[in-house]
Amino acid sequence: MTQSPATPLPAPKERRRLRESRSLTQADMATRLGVSRATVRSWEAGRSAPRGRMREAYTRLLTADPADARPEMNTPQEDVTPELVGAGRGAGKRRSARVGERPRRNRAEERLAEGWLTEDGHSRLPEPSLTPAQAFDALYAFCAPALVRQAYLLTGRRELARESVERAFQEAWYRWPEVAVDPDPAGWVRATAYEYALSPWHRLRPRYRHPEAPPSGAADRALLDVLLELPPVYRRTLVLYDGVGLGLPETAAETEASTPAAANRVLHAREAVAARLPELSSPQDLHRRLTELASAERLRAAKPRTVRWYGERRAQQWTRAAIAFTVLLIGVTALTLGTAPDHYEAPLAPPETIHGLPPKAAPGPLSSAELKLRARLRAQEMNGPERLIPENR
């Protein structure tokens, strides 16, 4: 659906300027339109553009007089066009569910009901009176079970899936002041867990050189093999879009790609799955099978207190290592300063050959005449010759 010439859509930079001129934040705009903040950010960055009724409502909200601006109806954004991701999606509201979670509603309504958004669209903790540890435990209990199952779809390894989620939450606890005020703390943890799970350095670890036991069902093994044959970025996009149930702009923003690129990845991933498993050519069937595959394995996450304790212990170890390295560096510097010369010493000149000097005299071998004389002298008496007595005259 195209936009009417009477209400043209402003340029991406102009959209942000118009929003700021009306003293509206991205969260306010997302709440009024019934979309996520990532979607509004994607519109203003030019990675995507609203369509249909959402385009009209977004343009009217930007160009309307600030005094007349009022919340619009929560009209969901149209889904990907059939030419990009297949005709199975349709043009209505998406009804897909998160992997291992309940079916999702309108994103703003769902996050408001879960307690992650206030009435004005700003992010907050589940309860203002909660301590940081209690808020972290609430976030962990809400996200960890589903994230472990999603990480299993990405890696095919149960232990690596649990480790990825635990490392992500440990990083979140280490940066909790930043995560607590993030508009989407669950998305922050999910992106961190996905990055760790898909890291290519795991193949160098000895414990991950051998494959784990595959799922017990033949259909589950076939689907998991197809997923693991996909490139990591295609696998991540497919899990986010068809498994978790994110919208296309949110999927593109989380995978750091443009909306057409994310749609193209979903299309190729679906084609690869349908080529091996024709019964999963429908997006609804693919979503259902992904949910069943993730739920078939008994994947349990650790307790939140254990995750926090390991996170704090790792932070202490890194701190101690940094302190020890600093002390070692200071000691080496002090030793160098103490042993280094404090004045300039000219280097010794290299030796040179001197010509024109007479050779050094030294006794040589005796001749035959000298040898005879020495033998005769040694044979004579030690008294010597007779003394000569002078005559008196």
C-alpha cells in the first residue's frame, strides 16, 4: 500500500526533527502508535518505513500541530510483503509466539502488562521498590527458560545453550545500572546470549569438538540438522523472526541489518528448510515445529542467585588480575629505573692493527756447531783451565 500524495512521508532525518520539535521521545512515539521503540528508531534511521494505515498515522502524528497531537489507535504494522518472505504471513496481525512462551500480543500492550513499560512508554523495573538483586532475579525468571531453548536452536548443544544464557546474565548483572534503564532489558540479554552462542571460538574448545547426542525424534533431528547447516546470521534471523516472533524491523535492528536484508535472509532460510523438509514450507508450520523442537529438550537454567554469585566472582577475579598486572608493571618499571645507567658512557673503540713495528726477538733453534760446543763445554772439568802464573823479570 502506498502513501497518498496529500500526506507524504518526511525524510528520515526530518522525522526525528519533527518528533523532537513536539517534545516527544521515541518511547512516546512507540506508545502512541502501538509499536516498539526499536521500530521507531528503525524508521528514523531509514532502515525501514511504515506502510498502510501505520504510515498514515505516523505521518499525521509528525505533521500535526503539537496542541492537537493525541494518541493514535494501536494499529499493528503490516508484515513483510509476500514477495519477500512468502504469502503465508498475510497482511493481518501476526499471531506467532515466542519459543517456549505464551503467544504475544501487541508489543506495547504486552510489555505494559508485564511491567516493563510505564503508562507514558518509559522503561522501568517490574516494581519500583525492588532491590537490584530482586529486579535481576525477576528478569532472569522471566527470560532465562525461553532463552536457553532459543540458544539450543542456534547451537544444537545443551551445555553451550545454558552457558550462553548464564554468561549473558552475568554480563547483565555486571552492567546492571545500564541494563536496568535500557528500554528493552530482555532484548539486551537476548542479543548478548546470541552473540556468545554463535561465537566461532567455541570450536577450538576441547569439550565442543565432539557433537552431543541428537534429539530422540527423527523429525526433530532432521529439523535441527537443517538449522545447523544454515549460516549463523541466517539461523539467528530465522529464530528471531519465525521462532521468537519479533517483527521484521525489530529483527533487522537486533541483527544489525537493514529491513530488506533481514527479509531476504528469512526468505533464503525458509527456502533451505523447505528444500529439505517440504512439510515445513508454511511459516505457521515452521513456527510450530521450532517451538516443539525447543520444548522437547529438558533444558533448565541455573538459579539466579548462582548466576549472580558466579558473575560477582568472575568480576573479582578480573579485578584482582588487573591489580596484579598493574603491580607487576610498576615493579618492572621501578627495577628498570634502578638498574639503568644515570650518565652517558662512551663505548670502547674497536681494535685496530698497527703496522711498521719490528718483530719481537726470541731464541731460535741451535745449529750443529753450537750443539758441539755445548757438549764439549759440558764434558770438561768444572775447575776450568790451568791458571797462568806470570814470570818475574
